[in-house]
Amino acid sequence: MKVVGNSPGPVEIDLGAMPKHERDLMCRTVLGAVARMFEKPEVKADYELWKTDHERWKAKKQRQRELKGVNT
């Protein structure tokens, strides 16, 4: 993703201080934006690569846990 100009720092949102209808609207807006991003082929491809790597990482961690259980 290309960032143009200065990027803002982290944003903290106190959801407890917001009325429910405002939280719902904010969530629908964010989910809509994410859905539109995933319509882009390059975003889908990047996600699939991440997902494959993540599944390999999880399998490796599971094997390590199993081996550790056998060795204790």
C-alpha cells in the first residue's frame, strides 16, 4: 500500500465512550473499506501468501509443542 504524505501515529478509540449507533456505524464503515480493499487482486494475493505462511508457522509450532511433550 502506498502512503502519500505523512502518516498519522496510532489512533486510540474509547468504544465505551461512544453511543452504540456510532460504534455500529464506525464498524460498518471500516468493514466496508476492508471488503473493498480485498476486491483488489494484489491485496488478495498478499493475503493468500500471508495465510500460507501463517499456516506453516502454526504447523511448525504445533510440531514443536508435540515434540516438547514427548521429551518431558
